[in-house]
Amino acid sequence: MGDWSEALTVGQVVTHEAEALTRTASATGSQVTSEAGASGGRYVQLSGTPATGAWVQFTLNVAEAGSYDLRLLYKSNTNRGIVQASVDGANQGSVCNQYAATATQQVACSLGNKALTAGNHTIRFTVTGKSASSTGFMVVFDQLALTATSGDPSACTATTLKEAAACKGRLIGTALEAPRLGETAYVNAAREFNYATPANEMKWDTIEPNQNQFSYGPADQVVNFATSNGMKIKGHTLVWHSQLPNWVNNMTNAASLRAAMTNHITKVMQRYKGKVHAWDVVNEAWGDTSPPTLRESVFKRVLGSSYIDDAFIAARAADPTAKLYYNDFATDGLSAKSNSVYSMVQSMKSRGIPIDGVGIQMHWRSVGSTLTAAEVVSNIQRLAALGVEVVISEMDVQLCRGGTLTDQQARYHDIVAACLSQATCPAVTIWGITDKYSWLNSRTDLGCTAGETPRPLLWDNNYGKKLAYTGVLDALLGR
């Protein structure tokens, strides 16, 4: 049995060799062996031939009730078993599905943030799939790590968004604009977050306006601000049909366009390698037709649908450690468009195309939408079962068509709470800080009546915290 016999302080990490933990395993079709591990200790290997069902279960003892991040360090051979984790019988999603690049490299698999009572807890890993070309599977469990994120879960005393998110082991983010970083009130509000996405500074027309001539200044501003304030960064976006310079849109030769796309991905990602935590590799590839089809763009027109695979393959080669996301709007719940995204990701995973997550943008109205938080959870769960994580990537909740600040507060609260309920939803990003700079202010298709404005964010035009801010904070605090 693994025994954390001393209370942990917040941020303290305790790691145990898998081999040292008390364990049980399924009796048929699999075997558990113990050999030298990458960590210097010994690992537990689960291998066999059934496509699904083999499992190994570890027992650990927690000395003090609290909130803890659970993490598995493991590797999977080329037969690749996709492993579903459960903690005390509660399914955490099929989250352990990556290859290790070398025989000695550990791959980290987050099991999410859990509120654990003092005493014994079980963690079970069940094989739910394998490579279609393989007759068997093999997964190696090296270490289990436990990080204290708070004491008694009900005792989190956070007063800012990032402190509250830390209590849950999650990221709460915002879209940052370089021109605003000289504004004191903007900067003070931005420091409430622990995750940042450049709003426009990494888009193609800004960062490579002329072929192979890169302009990194605005993106550097956002990255430097975020890193100096302890924020993780998501890059946005590498391949998108919009905000492209003319030289890209005018390309007609497939080899030239593919080379330009690969060069763009490689140069930009390598510029920020080690600084950017995740990338929106392809953005909004699906159109709004019925039935949904891939959106018309220079990439679709010249390269066909293969450009999506090509972009993710190039991104993995450029930075093997960064998480790679597909990002889209109107895919929040269960719909024809979200079904198309699901099928695309399912196909990519089955063919070995490197994709780690899906961003669902969550541009919502405060009233008049039939989409529910429960439907969002169902969508997260089915994507997670494919072996990817899901992030809320661009959330805002506009007030046009008669919405109230109370309606807006409830929408924010319920979606953040829905994400927190799923271990495979590690981050929520709000698309901006103050209402006065929202991208929605220039839109004319929101249904605003005379005197109405979108006001979709957490701070008002004068940087006053709105009820929406309270809704997000309450959700993070479990209220």
C-alpha cells in the first residue's frame, strides 16, 4: 500500500513507485510483471491480448482530507493500450493514451483534481482499446504522484480566480491583447488568471505577413507578460481560414502551399518552444452547412482534407512536448457539427495522427439558447473517451435579446462547474477581460435591440467586477 502518512502542504508533491503499491489485476488475458523503471525504481507492466477489459488496481493511503492532483507517469509501446482511469470507482475518462518517445521517457497522464478523504483509495486503470494493427497491448506504470492543491476542500479561501482554480488544480484563462498591456487596470485584471491565449498576436497575418518574414513583436509581448506573471500559455492559432495574408490566400500550387504551411508551423512553434503549453493547431475547419462539410478555404481548395493531418504532424515534429488542439465554435453540445468534429478526431486517433485535445469555444447568449450544461458534459465525455482532453477555449456570454446580469452569471457558473466535473477538462478560457474591448462590440448579428450592448465578459467597461465574475469564482470554489 502507498502511504502518505504525513499531511502535505499546498504544492507539495509525493511520488511512489507503482511497484511499491499494493495492487490487484484482472485474472484473464493479461499479465502484470515488475521490472526496472525509467525513474530508477521498478515499474508494473500490464500486457495481454484482449482489446478491452484488462485492468490493474493500486491502493494508496491519504493521511489528511483535501484536494489533490493525481498523476500517472507511464509509457505505452507501439501496441499502445488506451487506458481508462477510475478513482474509487468513479470514471475519470480515457486519458492515458500517449506514446513515450523513447524507452526511458516518462509520459505524464493527469487524472485530474480529486477531493480525497483521509484513508485508503483505489485507482484502477482499465485497457479500453489498442492499435487496430496490433494483436495485443502493453502499458507500463512507473510512478503515481500526488500533489496537494488545498487542505479540506471546503476550506479553500481563494479570493481571486487563479487562486480558486489552483484549489481545483485547473487553469482559468483569458485572451490577452498586446496593445492593452500598458493599461494598469487591464494588467491588474489580467493577473487574476493563470492561463493566457494571445487574442490576435499569433495569427498568420500578424506573425508572418510576408512569406518567411516573421514579425514576433506583439506575440512576444503577450508571452513575456504571461511568463513573468506565472501564467501558462496556449498558442492561437496556426492554421485558420481567416486573418490570412494575401500571399497565402493567392497560392494555387499544392506543394508550395504545403511547404509554406509546414514552414509557418515549424518556425512559430520553435520560436516559443518551452514557453507555450498548448497550441490551437487547426481552427474552425468545419463549416456551418447542413449537413456539415469542411469549410472552404485556400487549404481545403488546394490541399484537400489532408491539410488537417499534415498540420498536426508538422506541429508534433516542431515541438513534441506541446499539447496539440483542434478548436471550433458551435460544437459545445451534441449537434451535427459537433458530431463531425467527433468523427474527425476519432479518425485521427485511429490513424495515429497526433492530437491531444479539442477546444470548444462556448460563445453563448445569456438567454434564448436551448443548450444545457448537461449536454456540454455529454460532449466532453464522448470526446474524452477517444483519448483527448477538452478545454473551454473562448467563452463569453452576451446579453443581447433581453439577457440580464443574473442570467449571465448563471450561464458562466454552470459551464465552469460542468468543466470542473470532468477530469478531462483542465482549462476554461474567457475570451477577453473587459466589456469595452470585447470582439463582439463590432458585431451586428447578435440581435441587440436599441440600447442593448453585448457586455459579455467578467469586468464592465470601467473594470468593475460583474455578477459574471462571481459566478465563475463560485463555480471554482464549488459553491
